[in-house]
Amino acid sequence: MTKCITIAGREIGTDFSPYIIAEMSANHNGDINAAFRIIEEAKRAGADAIKIQTYRPDTITLQSDLPDFQINDGLWAGRTLYDLYEWAHTPWSWHKPLFEHARQLGITIFSSPFDHTAVDLLEDLNAPAYKIASFEAVDLPLIKYVASTGKPMIISTGMADAEEIQEAIDAARSGGCQQLAVLHCVSGYPAPAEDYNLRTIPDMINRYGLVTGLSDHTLDNTTAIASVAMGAAIIEKHFTLNRNGGGPDDSFSLEPAEMAALCRDSKTVWSALGRVDYGRKSSEQGNVKFRRSLYFVKDMKAGDIITADCVRSVRPGFGLAPKHLDAILGKRICGDVAMNSPVTTDIVEGM
């Protein structure tokens, strides 16, 4: 079982607070200054990393109007794949300034490469890790090439069945990847929460023995936050400056205030999980005295026999615990007691 991986010095695993990745994707909308601001807002929100995508339309598809290359439904209906990726891609000339800007701000930046030339570009920039997108999880040669860099790798598993996930893992391992994580994902844009079946996450952890997280395409933070309770150590969400910005991915992305809430609330859930602990907690110490205990409800003289109408289980907790009621009934008291006094061992004969 892989307990953790490390990206840019940050340990990632269930023993550490969730690693939050803000996915820029196409949300710069062709404006490098918007890309800079997205990085700045991700840092301000508390994300651990900003992720971009490294491709050109000609490295990810073919320029064709044939039916195979047409998008007929969903957010991008009416476009060809080439047109979509021409619109959405992050120019390669931007990569160096984006990496430099993120590093100046102190937020980790890495990317999803979509072919070997993209990996080569990212290696020149000393990318600290790589993410394999869900649609590329079946591209085993690409996974092996990424693995050959020796960098940590995160594989998103949207659309992949259990066998295909195992094949991707095997390819990464055979290529030399030592630090590997997988993300449960639903490749719908957006995806309904009921499609996520978060109980899959602990099964993936047990089945594959890897650090496991969630790539979340739902419209709010509920699914992502719930995933932490199921064992997700990484959360990836698309991130934008303005959900109404009109870009390819804006409509299903988080805005800055929502990203800040995700960073805050996911850490709260992780903190609440804690460990198996039946002991009394620090916040409870002052309230122990308000638990129930046994009190005398009438004045009694030394030698009187304790009967059921002499004592009651009430708050506060300065007397004997209520579990001792049967043990004291029928016993004599050793001295005078006043009504509303706690029942203590020193006043009950034979206790």
C-alpha cells in the first residue's frame, strides 16, 4: 500500500490534509493576463497547485470535418474537435512565463501532457509532476513516456473500467514511475453528483493500493468535500475567474470564493476524521461534571437503609455513577445525610 507521494516537497496521502489542485484548463480564454490572474487567485484561495494542459490542436486530434471529428451534443456541440482545441489550448509560448509566475507566488504548477512533445516541453521547464487526463488513460505509450521522467504521476480514471485502470497503473510502473496516484473521475461536463458513486474511492484504495483522490466535475463543492470522508487525498476542480466568462470550461468551474471554501472545508473534514479514539476529548473535560449521577432526595440518619425512593439519577455528576444503583439499594448509610447530597462511597456501608 502506497502511503503517500510527494510533489514539490508536499506530502500527499490520507495522513495529510487534502491536496487541492486548481485546474485552469481553458479558462484563460486566450488571454495570458487572465491566466496570470487565475494563478494568483488559486494561490490566494489556498490551493496547493495550479494545473494547466499542454497540447496544440494538431498534437491532440486531426483537422477534419468528417463525422468522426464532429461534436454533436453537450457544451461544445457544433464544433469539430480541432476547432475546440484551437479555441481551448494554452499556447506553448505561455508555458515558461506561467511556470515562472507560479513559482514567484509560491504555488506548485504542473500540467497534463497529451503527447511526447508536450512532455519534452514540460521537462525543459522542470515540471515537478504530471497528470494524465481521463481521455488519455488508455494511451499506455504516453503513460510510459511520462513515467520515464521519474516524476510523480497522477492518473485520472474517468470512463476507464477496473481493467483499464490496472493497465494504466502497470504501464506507469513498467515505465519507471515510483510515485503514482489515481483519481476517481466522471468525465461529464458537468457531471451530476449521483454519477460519482463515491463508495468507489475506498474500493480503489483497497484494489490498487495507491494514493487516491477525486477529479470532480460537479457544479458545487459537496461531492468533493464528501470524498475526503471516503479517503480522497487529492481533489481536483476546474477553476475560473468568472463562471459566466463564456470560455470552454467556465460554466462548470469554481470561482475564487468557492475555491477558497473548498480548500477550507475539505481540510475541516479531514481534521474531523482524525483517528479511532474512544477517549475523552479535551473539549469535553469541563462537561464531565454535568453527567448523571446518584443523589439523595431526602434527609437520612446514620443507619437508615437506602431504598429506591431515597435516591435518584440526576445531573450533575458528583455522585456515584447510576450503574451502582442496584448495589447500594438495601445498604445502610454510615452517617447523616442531607437531601440533595451526592451518593458517595464513604457514606454507603460496605462500598
